[in-house]
Amino acid sequence: MDNHTITDMSLVVALDRSGKLPGDIEIFAREIVRDGKEECPRLVYFQGGPGSPAPRPARIGGWINWALDHYRLVLLDERGTGSSHPLEATVVLERGEPAAQADFLACFRADAMVADAEELRRELQGDTPWHVLGQSYGGFINTSYLSLAPEGLASVMITAGLPSVSEHAEETYRRTWRKLEERHAALDPFPRMQERLWDLAVHVDTHEEYLPGGERLTPRRLRMLGIDLGRSTGPAHLHFLTEDPYLRLTGERRLSDRFLTQVEAALSYRTNPMYGIMHETIYAGTAPGATNWAAHRIREEFPQFAIPGTPASPYATEREARDAGASFRMSGEHVFPWQITDDPALAPMAEAANILASRADFASLYRPEVLAENEVPTAAWVYWDDMFVPADLSLATAAQIRGAQPILTNDYHHDGLGVDGPKLLERMHEVNARALAAK
């Protein structure tokens, strides 16, 4: 890459630092240094997810371009992602019975990722602390980092990723279902959007349509396209996706291969199975009790999101709901037990996922007493309209982290870093620089 030096690195670490499970895994990271910036401090980027690898920037732009003017950038594949022992069904299944699979998966939470990062830091720069940036779940990891190894941090920047450090997953999901209801209003400007969505739901309810990977497209799976509403361009994307989904074959309407391929790309976790299997474990241990498929259970508190044909819905079929004039409502960043069995990429791990959901002995990923005495400059963007990470819980967490500076705005949705990254990083950099100068 012109004007940059790229260094790939790997580090062998213990799978389970408690010693219960033997074996090692390999962690991968890539450092990018702009010419003339060799003496800058390191900034480690933690990606959202869980399960998403670090960016592979074929072309430098956006927030990465800004970062390279100020830091040596370390793009770390968190364990279970990218080139860091990626979690796919074949990898998980080779562990044996579902209980053993669940024990293995439990080694891929944020506390282990923090420990991996600390080993890498010491390998690269000894005792010198470094700077970190986390987007979404990456911010959850950074909050764990502040709790578990603050001595490794010079400063922290977070976008859309301050988690609750005290509430049960249920409280997060109550807020996300409410925010999702508000976000549906963004579909109103698109002509006939409700009609098109209902038409699709009735069609897949009464016709067998299959995604390219072999999964039948059902109304409940169709509704999961609503996760796109959490992104700034999501409503427009859903409009374009659904504007012309049909072909007419021998007088019968069928969904086009183009549409089905696009839907599978949006719904399948084939390229990121860790997200589906591990998603609710990111909230586990924060409060007593298992997560127990919290998003699925809390859905029942919001009848407008009930799927026709289920006990929570007054309608027996999609057609009946449509004809009664019900509003079509999709789900968001929610994972459901039936989704695991519906998605061919996740189905082999369904029993292990149920074990994780019922597990009540996960340790908390956060230490409130450490956060209360925090001395690491911490700046965090909080988006009031964020559909995935509730703003009020983020602000409550910021109040529990000594010296943390939340920056509240309603200018962005969850993808603010991708939309306006240089501006967001410049602001956080300034906030943390002032705090460092005052120490």
C-alpha cells in the first residue's frame, strides 16, 4: 500500500486461561503505519459484532485515514474472528458433545479478548500503555479493558458501544424493541412500503420459497431484515430491496433469484456464525440469572411485534393480519432460539447455543469498583437514536466511569463511525488530549 508500511503479526495464546480447557489458539493483527508517523503511539481498533473481523482496508479512507495521521493503527482480529481462530460450525463441532461445545464457546468472550490484547501489547511495547478505539461491541470490549486491565490503556475512544455494566439483558432488549418501534416511522416516506412488506410476508407464508443456501424463507425470517433499520441508510436500502422482488413464471409469481440472494446475504450468519451463537453472551453475568433468550422473551411484551400464528398474536395468519390493517413490524438486533435452527450455518450448534443461553454462572465482564476509580481518559459517542445500544443505559454507564466524557447526539444511527468517522475521532481525540494534559 503506497506511503504505508503494513506488518502482519500473530501470537499464540491459551484457549482458556483458567486452565480448564487445554490448548492454544493463534491471534492475528495487522499494523498499518503511515510514512513519517513511525514515532506515533499505537491505537488498537476493536471491531463490532461479536464475530466481525477487523477491517481489511484495500483503500485508505474515512476514519482509518484520520487515525493514520495520529497513530500507528493496529487492526486486531478478536479471537473467534477473521484470522484469529474463526468460529465456524466445523470448528465448534470438533469439540465433541454440545456441553463441551458450549464450554469451548465460553472462551470467546470479551475478558479473553482483553487478555489477548494485553499479551500482544507486552509483545510489541512492553509496559507502555496504548490507545484503543471500539465500535459497538468493540466498545463493550473497551469497557471490559478499563475494568480488567486499565494499566494497559493510555486512552479509550468508543463509538456506539457503552454497555450497561449492571442491568440484565432484558432491560437492554426492552429499550431496543421500543426504539425499533420508533424507527419504523422512517419507512413512511417510501411509497407503498407497508403494502409491499405485507405482500412479501403473505407470499412466503403461502408459497415455499428457498434461499440459495437451502433455508426456507418464512415470515419470521423475513421480518429479521429490520436489523437494517439500525443503520443510517437502512430504510432506503429496504425500499430498494423490496421494490421489485418478483418474477412471473407460467402465470405464477415467484421471488427472483436476485432478491433471494440479497435476502440471504442480509440474513445468513454463514460468514459470521459467532454473532448468532454468542450474541446474548455479551450481556451474560452483568446481572444475576441466565440471559435465557432475553430478546425472544421480551418480544412478548410488545404485541405489535408478535408474529401471526403465535400465541402472542391475535391473528392466525399473515393474510389475516394484513387484511385487518395491522402495521407490519420487523425485528432488529435480536437473536431468537428458532433462528438458530432455521439458519443452516447455525443449526449444527443449536444445542450448544441453548446451553449458553441457560447458563447462569458467567462472570461479569465489568468491575464497577475499578471503573469508579478510573484514571484513563475515556471519550464515548452516544447516539440518542441508536437502535442497538440504548442511549440511557450508555449514559448511566458513563456516569459510573470516573472521568468518562460521553458525547450525546441525535445526528447518527449505529453506523456513525462509518458515516462521519473523522469528525467523531477528532472530537474524542481532543477530549482525551485535554484530559491527558490535565493529569
